[in-house]
Amino acid sequence: MSIYEITETKCLEKLFEGWQETLIWSCLQGYMGRAYADSITNPKSAKIVIGDFCFFAGKANIELVLNKQEVYKSNFIIMIPQHDEWSKLIEQTYKENSKKVYRYAIKKEKNIFDIEELTKIVEDIENEFTIQMIDENVFDQVISNSWSEDLCSQFNDYEDYRKRGLGVVILKDGIVVSGASSYTVYKEGIEIEIDTRKDYRRRGLALVCGAKLILECLKRGLYPSWDAQNKGSVALSEKLGYHFDKEYVAYEIMNY
């Protein structure tokens, strides 16, 4: 059986229909990511790879689970199955190299944000810190550090980020210590990525960055989508006005 890269993604829309995940929308809309399927004209099974995430839809297909594209250089990926048959294939294929985890979907609701409250959060930042939008100098600093690179890693370079991305950082003496940015982009908005340097965590910096980025999105008519890796991220999102939707299964694959 052959696996095909799908450049005209309209044929995949039905397979991914109803999946409330902006990373999928990014690919189907042609903004970011790559799509693969068992057929170019009449696919029954498909996957979308974007950033460190891989989404499987349709009929479970071992070839798609096994397939790794040359363009994907990392040995780590997060696989997200549409249903249990995909889960079984992933577990059988990667065995001890797969770790079953639970992630947390956050509801995509419009008109839920309290602009006054978000503004207050930003204004209450401690005096030793400054907050600013990501410019070229900050971009270079962000991508040069392993803890912060995912803030901008899905963009080709700063010019690509300038045109399509959006992000803010908190600086201490000119050094980035926290940030919130567009991990990915789609037609209606962005998927938020938030990171804080380990020695500056638990100081409320992620909350400030999140509030500022949401405000910037609202100014531009963009939706700031949020997906939580853990319950701490859920709690942070709720402080910013979001509401929890549901828990879902994912697999962290090592030695991919």
C-alpha cells in the first residue's frame, strides 16, 4: 500500500469533520503542516503532521502509523488518534517507545473575554519586568534557546513570523524570561504557545503573557485558541476566561 502526500486537502475534510482542533484547520486551510493519505482521489485514512503533532483520521491504517516523512527531523512526536482503532495501532507499533497521556481540550467560545480584567493583569506586572511584542531581535533570542524556541519554531524565519505570527515576551534586563506566541496560525486565529524559563516560573509571568496576547488577538479580530498539555495549563486558561471542554488521549512517541 502506498502513502501519498495530499496537497489539495479538500478531499480530507470529511475525514476530519467535526474535530475542533485548530492545528488540523491550519493544514486543511493551507496555512501550515502536511497531510498524507492512502489515496489522492478517494482517501479512507489520513494523517496531518504539524509541528510536533500528528493527527490520525478515518479507517485505522498501519502504513500511515509507520510512515515518517524525510522532512520531519525530530525523533519525538505526539500522535493523536481519532478513535480507539488508531490507538491500538499506535500502541502495537511503538510499544515501549509510546507513552499514553491525557491532554485537555479547551472550549472555543467567542465573546468570553473580560478585556478590563485582562488589561489589569498586564498592567500589574512587577516593575523589574518589561513586556513587549516579538520583534526581530527578540525572535532571534527566542529561537536560540531550547526552552523558548517553540514560541516561534513553526515559522521559516523572522520575515515569515512578521507576516503571519503574533507574540509577546517578558524581559528581565533585556533577556527573555517568558513568552506567549502563535505556535500555529489558521484563517480565523492562532494556537497559543506559552513558555517560561524554569527559574522564573510560578511568578505569574505566563498569566501576564497570556493576557497580553489575547488582547492583541482581539484587537486584530483573531481567535486565541488554547489546548492544554496538563491540568496546570487548564487552570491558567481558566484564569484568562476560557472554559474546560474535555480530556482526550494522545501518545508521546520517542525514538520516532
